[in-house]
Amino acid sequence: MKTRNYLLLFVPLFMLVACKKDPVTKPVHFTSTTYKNLEAYDPSTGTPQVLLHDTISSDLMSFIYSTLPDGKNLTLSHPEFFKNPEIGDITITKKSEVFITFVSGDSRNSNSIAFYTYPTNQPPATAKDVQTITYVFPNAGHLTGLQAGDKVSLGTFNVGTSLGFVLMENAWDTTNHTLNNEAVHFCTNDALNPEVDPNLKKHAVLINYPAENKVLIGFEDTDRTKPQCDNDFNDVVLYCTVVPQ
């Protein structure tokens, strides 16, 4: 009788353990990171007050719309983008000024774009390794004031420095016109993203556009384990220009 009672206690315990699933996402907290703004911005729209401008050709826009159509799963239409081991970080091999250009955005979220730097030979493995994140485009999403071709200088950087980029999901508050440093961060460095499955950690794809010698960065702004994620990677599209000094 005692043996049977033990079995009755063991069965529900076994069922509880068996039903427990490993998490598909582990939140990444940048609690030791300092946040700052690259420059002053319009307090109502989050648009930088000082903007340069590139001319974005109609051919480039057509290429983006055909390659990154809204709502179409890019992992199915262009699986080759996800086999590329390269990431969207910039490595400085000669003292250079780095510019970032906003090309397009297609999202209901008011996403922010930011960057951080690190020694090239010491890429960040965890959020604790990212000392400072600098907002570039406080709002590059819903209700943004940015136009295709709007461009800013991130500054001049020395050899041995690398730059990583971050899309901060819905970090711009369109009502209070404030930034939320605790918004979910999706980085060009896959290691810093929250998904557990390595096949789902990529949030920034590199897309070559040889006709204009550009490499585009297309961001996905939703946790890729969630059913509402469409994996279209067109939520913010950017490119960088590196000008050696």
C-alpha cells in the first residue's frame, strides 16, 4: 500500500517536470550600460536637428520593395541571407568617419536606432560588455519625421574600433516624446539578442546592392519566437558609409 501511495505522488511530479519547457527567449538586460544622444533632436518627432542627406535612387527603393516586401517571410524568400556569417557591425581598418543613412521603415512600432563601439579584438559576448549606447535616430518607425536619405555622422573612429548597431523596439514614446532605455534591444551582433534558438537570433540581415556599391542592413523588430513576427526584415532599412581620413 505504501508503495502505491509513493507511486501516486511520483506520477504528478513526473508530469510536472515533463511538461516544463525550456524558455525560447531569455530577456537581455543592459543594466550596466550608459545611454546618451548623438545630438539634439526635435522633441516632438525624435528627428535629429542636424541632418545631412543622400539621394536615394528610385532603383534602390524598387530593389528594397521587391527584396523585402511587407509581411513576406524573408527566411523563405531569401534563405541565403541567413547563411551569411557576416554581421552588420563596422570594423575600422583606417581612421575614418562613419555615416549612417536612413532608407526606409515599415513598422507599427516607434523604433529607435542606436550604436555602440568596442575594441575589434574584443567583441561583446553579453550585454555587460556594452558600455555605452548612443541614440542616432530616436524614432525611425511609426510617426517618424525621417525621410529616405536622411543621414548623420556618427563621428571619426580610430583603427581597432568596431561599431555595432541596435534597434530598440518601440523605444520612442510618441505621446510623451521620451526614450525608453529598457525597451527590447535587437542588435546586429546575434549574440546579444534574446532568442535561444541560434537559427532565430538574427535580427539584422545584410543585403548587397552592387549597382550602387551599397550594403543594406534590414532589421526585424519583433521577437522571432512570437507568432506575430512576420520575419520580413524591412522594419528599418539603413546603410553605412565609411570615409577614410
